[in-house]
Amino acid sequence: MLQLQNLSKDFAGKPLFTNISWHLKKGERVALVGENGAGKSTLMKIIAGLIEPSSGDIQFARGTKASYLPQDGIVTKGHSLFHEARGALVELLAMEEELHSLGDELERLPHDSPEHEQILARYGELQEQFRHGGGYSMETEIGIVLKGLGFAQSDWHRDCGQFSGGWQMRIALARLLLQKPDVLLLDEPTNHLDIEARNWLEQYLCVYPGSVILVSHDRFFMDSVCSRTAEVWNHTMTDYHCRYSLYLSQREERVAALRSAKRIQDEEIEKTEDFIRRFRYQANKASQVQSRIKQLDKIERIILPPERKRIRFQFPDAPKSGKSVMELKGLTRSFGDHVVLDRIDLMIEKGERIALVGHNGAGKSTLMAVLAGGDFQSGERLSGHNVSMDYFAQDQANVLDQSRSAYDELYADSPYEMVPKLRDILGAFLFTGDDIHKKVSVLSGGERNRLALAKMLLRQSNLLLMDEPTNHLDLNSKEVLLDALKSFDGTVVFVSHDRYFVNALATRVVEVDAGGVESYFGDYEYYLGKKERQGVGDQSQAFSSKQAQAAEESDSPLQNPPPLPPMKKEVRIKDREEEKRRKREDQAQQKRIAEIEARISLTEKEIEELEAEMNSPGFFDDPERGLKGGERHIELTTLLEKLFNDWEDISG
């Protein structure tokens, strides 16, 4: 499907990555991981053909198309949402237009015309291609994708220019998914998605027919979608054929083994060098010295990757508060005629870590703003004894002064006694050396969020209100923030679309929906389980109600069904014959499955051998050999896909 051969990329003479050789098979879903700045996005852009590598080659199987979704920066306007999404299906739309044209032509021409038969043949061929490509269901497919990404049907006829930046990225993602490229390159696709849309995208990608390369800071999402992890680090790329969670432990084991091997190698080198120094000028040892020198030259030195930089911080000790931190009584918040929170009651107690969940627009951020002191129309908001609050808004990074440096922005809000600690705090958030003098305007999204979080360390508080604090933070930064919040001895109320973060931090989940709130006293997994059981209970209750209603309508009480009559002899014989027939069919099915599995194994082995041959140096020096190898690879992968489909059909 895709081969990278000795790929390198330099920026201003500094290597980003060097001599990467890597391959991607059809249908694989790979998580591309690494620190910020390691080159993940650059590598994806190179694969997509948007930028050129400094050296090396990229080879695709014949007919393979790769498409890339960047992190941000896409703006669309001038078309309705549905028209914009439909425009992604370029090939199908071209076929549809040609079918209309051919149909008009067939109506115009007489049936006995020589051209009529040719056009009719072309019409039939094109109609089959159109059907096979999903042309007759493309409106349905568009609806499924738009709904899955959170667009209401009422949005379909809105101009794309009316949607905000986050929704613009959803439009771009919808277009990309509808195009169905062979290699889907997704750079932080979940950044602008709520939990429901993430769940939908996760399920969609799990059954996506092509290959997927994914960069994400949502470890739960990566674990669910990707079965392979590729790490870009220290100018190279390392493959781990496992999910992200397992990669973390395997990586630690690998680095530990590398350190051990490096230590042993260093000891051997030191002994050899010591021997050379001691006996270099002794004639009777000359041959042994030369032998040791040659031995040293042949050693391939183990180079340890640099230690990862890590944020280490903790929130200031929280002042003691009363048991009741905040209470809302019959509170209503509306915007015009639209009521977002309708007479809600909520009690927040000391030490709780409360996650607010709900679909986009349900009112999570509105509730957070009310808790932080925002306006409301009726009801009460009662603050507890000695409560000191700090609020991290969803757009907190945007309220930073763009003209200040990182240090000056922190200094401007710092109490006098904290000034000596400002450099330490900035260092804890990875602002070191000259970084502290960078203007806020040139900082990345992640750097701005880290700076905004750093400002929360300047003031002592015992109630933290945090609306999407994990936005733009990488996986390591999220882990450290998570550890800091777990050890915080005050109360935390937060909103996050990162399910791993929510599950690891929350001691209580508050669902905001339809103007109300409902509490679930447990973590996120408990909340999901409870919701699932409620769904089953609702269905059972509905069934029981219908059963009772049917009994009422028949004017008779619910009774046990009458006993079945004894089974006749001919029926028993027929049942035995039917059972024998089913057994024969099962045996034939198992035999067929075993045959297909054997062919799958042989085909996979042949593909593996062919890929090893294609990866060998000089294979593509002979164009004809390379062409035949590529064609054979496509033939084998097509056969393998057919065998898997046959296996699924029979097994199902």
C-alpha cells in the first residue's frame, strides 16, 4: 500500500528525521506518536504530497490515493453544508452527470441507430460503476456522516461560512471521510469533537475499508482505533505492533534494554581503549594492539535517545473550605427564549472531582460559567464558607495578552511573593532558556494552554473550575496535569472531551441534558454502565407496559400459556432428520472455513515474502521488476481481501 524508503527531512540544516524506512499494509490503522515537534505532522504532509522530503522515496501501490486532514486552518464558505459535503464525491458526481447526458442522448436517438447500441452499452457499464461506487446511496451516506459528526438536519442548508472554526474542521473531516481515500491521514481529528462525535468517528474508523494513519492526543481513541503504534523520536521511527497502552510499557522495556546494552558496551570499549593505551608502544604487543583498534572501528556504537522533557508541577495547597463548597437551588439560565438550564439543583461538596458531560450545546460551559459567577435569571447560587475559586475558561488561552512575552504575562498577574518562583513555574511548563521571552502571539496552541495553566499556580484556591483544560495539550502534558489534579486537596469541577482523562479523574459525573442535570456517583465507566442499564430497563418497562395494555384490551388477565401437546412420532422423525442435515451443513461449513483459513495463511506468507523482497536494496532499480512486483502485490492483497470477505460471509 505505502513504502517509505530512506526518507529524511531537514529544516534549516537541522534534521527532523533521518533515513526512515517504513511500510503500511492495506487496512492497517496506525497511531503515529511522538513529542510535539518530533515531526509527526511533517511526515504526514510528506506522505500526502504537500511538502517534499529532503531525500528518500515514497512509493504507493498503483491507484492508491492518500488524503490529509490538518489540525486546523480550513475555512469554507459560499455553499450550503450539504452541497459542500456532496462536492467531495467528485467521481460519483461526474458519473451521475454523464449518466444524465447519456440518458438524454438515448431519448434523442432512434432505436435502430448504430450509435444507440454503443451509447446503451456505455450507459449500462457506467450505471454498474455508479451503483458499485455507492452512487444511489450517496445522499444517505452524506446524511450518516454529517449526523455522526454532530450536525443537525436543520444545519444542512446553512452556509458553511456561518459555522465557527471547530465546526469548519468537522466540515473538512466530513468531506475527507466521504472521499474514502485509500490512505486516510488524520492530524488530531478529535480536537474539535465532543464525546458523542468521537464515539461515532471511532466506530467509523474501526470498519474503514482503507488504511489510517492517525495523530491524536486522545489515548482512549487511539487504543480503540489503532492496533499498531509508530513512534517518531530522536530523528528516527520505531514500530510497535500493538495498541498505544501496550506501547507505553514496551517502549520503557526497550529503552531500559538499550540503556543496559549501552552500559555493557561502554565497559567493553573502555577496557579495549585501556589495553591500547597501555601497550601501544610495546613491540611484542603490536599485533594485539592493531587487532583491538580494528575491533573498536567495527563496533556499532549504541546511541541512547535523549530523556523526554516532562512537566512536573503541583497546585498550591488549598485553603480549608466548608463541607458545602457551592449549591445551586432552582437555578435557571436562558438566552432570550432559549432556556439552557431549567430550575436545576446541584450541590458540590469539598474534595469532589466532578466531570460535567453532555452533548455539544447541552449547557456544560453555561453551567460552568454560572458556577464561576456568571449571570442567571432566577434561583440561587450559594457559595460555601471560605471558598476561593479559580476559573479556567474554554477560551482561556485566547485572553492572554498577545503583545507580552511568556514571562511578562505571568509576571503581570503574579503576587509579590511569587515573583522569585516565576522562572521555576515556567520551566515546569517547558518554557526554558529563551522560550520565556517568546511573545504570546507566536506561541502554539499547546504552549498558550500551558501558559494559561501556569497562571493558575500563582493563586491559592480551593475550587478549580476548568472548561476543557486538556485542549491542545500533548499526551505527556495531560498525564502530568492529571497527576497534579489528583493530588490537589481542594475541589475540582471540569469539562473534558478526553474520555481517559475524565475516567481517571472524576469521582462523580454530572450529565447536563434537556435543561436539567443528573448525578452519577462514580467514574466515567460507571456512568456509561449505568446509562446502558437504564436503557435496557426502559426497554423492559416499555415491553411490560405493552404486554399489560394488550391484556387490558382483551379484557383478560395475564396468564401463563397453556401446556404444549405431546409431540407426534412423525414430527420427532422429521426433527431428527433436520438435525442430521444441520450437522452435515455445519461440517461442510467448518471444512470450507478451514480451507479458506489455509489459503489466507499461504497468501499472507506470500505477501510477507514479496514485501521483504521489495524492501531489499536495489529492487526498484529495474523498473520492469518493480512494476511486476507492485502488480503482484496488488493482486495478492485483493485476493486476501476477497478471502477475508468469504471467511466473514461463511462464518456469519
